[in-house]
Amino acid sequence: MHTNVSTKSVISARNLTKAYGEFKAVDDISFEVPAGESFGLLGPNGAGKSTAMRMIGGVSGRTLGELDIMGLDPEQHGPEVRAHLGVVPQQDNLDEDLKVRDNLIVYGRYFGLPLSYLRPKADELLEFAQLSDRAGAKVDALSGGMKRRLTIARSLINDPKILLLDEPTTGLDPQARHTLWDRLFRLKEAGVTLILTTHYMDEAEQLCDRLIVVDSGSIMAEGSPSSLIKQYSTREVLELRFGAERNAAMAGRLEGVGERLEALPDRVLIYTNDGESALEEVTGAGLHPITSLVRRASLEDVFLRLTGRSLIE
Amino acid sequence: MSSRDTGTRNTGLSPSGLKAHPPPEAARRARRFGSFYFAEHVLRSMRGYGWTIVASSVGTPVVYLFAMGIGLASLVDARAGNQGIGDVSYLTFVAPALLVTAAIMVANEEFSYPVMAGFKWRRIYHGPNASPLSSSQIATGHLMAVAVRLIFTCGIYFLIMMLFGAVPEATGWLAAVVAVVCGLSFGLPLMAYAAGIEEEKGQFPMVMRFVVTPLFLFSGTVFPLDSLPMVVRWIGWLSPLWHGTELGRVFSYDYAEPVWLSVVHVVYLVALALAGWAIAKRRYTRRLGK
Ligand SMILES: Nc1ncnc2c1ncn2[C@@H]1O[C@H](COP(=O)(O)OP(=O)(O)O)[C@@H](O)[C@H]1O
Ligand SMILES: [Mg+2]
């Protein structure tokens, strides 16, 4: 085999580009992912995350650039690359004609795995996904969160060392998201390399060791969540709401408070390392916001700084 | 970090220590047997409506052979002075045609909506597409599973024909083989067509109305093709149903036909199936993005 175990990166992309006609969905992105890292692509809808994931997953060709997964080019060695991966696509594609457990077994057969391995493995993964009591149920009887966990269980059937997760928790309620995050943490602890896309900044902060911020197909910034926040934001943010009509007008009168100011339609953000004293300054100047809130800076602020837009519109 | 890429995991994720074979082995097996793996999947989901398949496989021949081979036959045979058609009873004449028709009906069912479901509605194809399987193995696997269903359906049909005493010749079982091939030579071009449909706007009912039904009526199924005027006889010549039926008759009751014509039937049916298969594989590959 061509697998080169001594390479530090399990995934390496150079100038990766995907064009649909004139339009570049992924525009010249480069990154490396070392083994065991949890790597994120954070960006709004339409940023090109899924397109990038499909190229990494070896199901979509690239227009330009180079891609290396475990030392292999997915366009030349598709089956070999895909045999290394576990894939959780953005849209579930479980077979609703099959029972929950059979979905896992059928999937394992694609890797040529024998039933003597698959039967106990399926039970083990159902346990992991907290679905043991649903093993014989029909897939369409599962909730959204359960389907997502089943898809993750399915992606683990071949014991992959690299897991691709495209928006693993989009559309789930907070409870279901936390359950899922907990499962993903355990995989991370187990040394599985996680590549995940998300447009939730809290998810990126929770799960990613390192991430790229993607917008319109390009990388805007790269680093760990904390280093990105340090680089592009102050430690704290003061959020002020003066009412929809007055935010913009008030922003003018807040010049000079904090290090930087961002006027959004629904609120004014003041970037500062000391939110409380910035708030005192505001009230001392005789301004009275309807609500005020001091919070820790987040990746949302990084994205806003980089693009002038919110992650979720 | 570098210890991780070679190390085995021992984190409680696999308490029993189950280990999958390594990725290169998975890829090797998928390259060799991938179509079978997907066929296995489709057959497992057919089990979900297995009883419908069994019931229709038994019910269809019983109902049709009674209605046409005995009911309608009493009229035809009486008219023909108990000569039947071409020296055989109407039952014997019509049975191979009904057998082939049943195969085409199964193919029509399995290569239309399920293909759209695979790509779009239920996205069943997208799961295996992310696995080591290739897109054309997905097409071939689907085909193989339907072939298994065709063999089952045609086998039962043939047994019931025997029970009805509709198969005088010992080579009659070859008519069931012809029916399976015929199902594919109609079904694989349909599969290729279905794989190209982006938006379902009633194309499949149209296929039923403007392809399947005319084929049934103008393919020498319930009456010989040469009793039709020349202007519509070409429909029969193009129809896999006609070629399959005529060939089935050769095997089931020694229907007199020049050998070259039998060869034409075989070549035509196989060519249609192979062309449909090749186009389907191309379209699956394009549509699944690889
Ligand atoms: N098959 C396709 N043909 C044309 N445009 C596409 C196709 N797939 C995605 N796009 C476009 O590429 C852009 C990026 O899409 P996507 O990768 O799905 O973004 P994300 O996953 O970040 O939301 C979008 O503008 C989308 O409309
Ligand atoms: Mg996406």
C-alpha cells in the first residue's frame, strides 16, 4: 500500500478549489490536519463547507489543487481513501426500509466486513449511541437526534481513524446537541481525527482544537478557538440594546468607549477587556440602554470582525 | 500525537476489543465484491415487503392463466375449431407471453421509483457512495438485486404454468430464463432513463401509459403479431416483449421459427440490456459526483 504512516498529517489540502461553472464554491483553500486532531470548518451557510467535505470524503472531484488523505489522492485511490473514513453527511441518508440495527450491518458490509464482526459491533455501537433499546425499531420512528446518533454509529462501523462530520448537530434541540457533543468528545479522546463543519460558534469552541473560518469559499483565518479570539477580539464584549431605531444613532455617541465598536441592527457591541467598567462609562455618560450584557468574546465576534456579518443571519 | 496513528484504540469504545480488518483490505474487498454488497442491501430492504413479492409472484400467474389461458381460451379455441393458435391451445400460446409480461412489470416497478428514491427522495445511494463502493457498483448492485427478484418471480410463474399444463416441451424452463433477460432488457434502459430524471413530473406513469401498455398490446402477446396491420407491426419488432415472447414460445412449445430469427431475439435482448446497463453506470457515476 501507499499509506505513509510516518507523515504527520492525515489530511493535507493545497490550493483546493471546486468550481461549478464560473462560480467557485471552494476557492483555493489549504490546510493540514495532524492525526488525532479535532479540526473544524466554521462558516455560514453557503460558505463551501459541504463541498470541501465531499472532496475530502472522495465523493466529489476537485477542479484544482492537491489533496492527500492518509498519503493517498482520493481521485486516484477512491475506494482506498474512503475505506479509511467514517462519514456523517449533512443530510441523513439512513435506509428507512431497514431496522435500526440492520442499517449498521448493511453499511459494514460495504467494507467487506463479516457478519461475525458486524453483529457484536453493531450492538456495541448502538450502546455507544444510546440506541440499544431501539435496535429493532424502524428508522422513521426515531427522533432527529436519534437519527443523527445512528448516522454517527454507522460511520464508526469500520473502525475509522478519521471521521468527517458535516454539521453534526444542525437542526437538533439543545439537549440532543449536548448528548451528541458528549459522544464526539469520547471519540476525540479515543484518538479519532475529527473533521467537522459547523455554523455554530459554540460547537466549534467546544469541539475543535483548531479551525479555519471559511466564507465564500475562502479561508478568512486559522487557529485554535482561543487564539482566534485573542487575535481578532478583546476578551470581553459589552452588548447594549437601545431599541431597533436608536442603536445606530447611539453608536455615534459611544465612540471612544472600549477598543472597538460594532453597530448591528438589533444591538451595539463594544469590544473591551473590561466590560463592567465600559458599562459604567456608558451609564456615566448619561446613556441608558434598555438592556446591557457583559459576556466573554466568542468565535461569533471573530467572524463578525473578519466579515462584517453574523454567522447565522 | 504520532503514537496515535499506529496505535490501536483501547478507550472503552470497543470494550470487547472487536477489530475491523484494515482499510486496504476493506478497499480490496470492495473493489472486488462491491456490487454484491450493495445487492445484499437492496435484497435486505426487499425483505421488508417480502410478503407482497411472494403474494404477487403466486397471485399474478394464477389470475392471468385462469382469465386468459382458460377463460379467454375457451372462446378462442372454440372459434379455431379446437386448433388453438398455430396448432397449440390458446393457453400454451399465451402463457410464455404472460410470463415475459410479468417480468417486465417487476422491472418496471423496481427500476423506476426506487431509482429516484436512491438519488433524491430517500437518498439511499448516498450512503454507500461515501463508502469504498464505486458509483457504478451501486448501479450494478441494484440491478443484481432486481435480477434475483426476477428469477424468483419468473421461477414461480413457470412452475404455475407447468401446473396449468401450459408447457408441452422439456426445454420450457428456458422460457423462464428468457423472461428474466427480457425483464432486464426492458428494465435497464428504464433504469438509465430514471437515473437522468432530476424532477419527477409524472414521467413514470407516462412510461406505463405510452411504453408498457402499447408494448403489451402490440407485441404478439395475446394474439399473433402478423394478425396486426403492417403500420403497427414495427412496434412489436422494437419491443423486447415481442422478442422475449417469441423466443419463449420456441422453447415452451416448439413454435416454428427460423433459427436466425431466434438468434436475432437473443442478440436484441442482450444488446438492449447491455446498453441500458452501460448508460446507467455512466449516469450513476455522473450523478453521484465521482
Ligand atoms: N452541485 C452544485 N452545483 C452548483 N452549485 C453548488 C453545488 N453544490 C453546492 N453549490 C453551491 O456552492 C456553494 C457552497 O455550498 P456548500 O458547500 O453546500 O456550502 P455550506 O456547506 O458551507 O453551506 C453554495 O452557494 C451552493 O449553492
Ligand atoms: Mg453544508
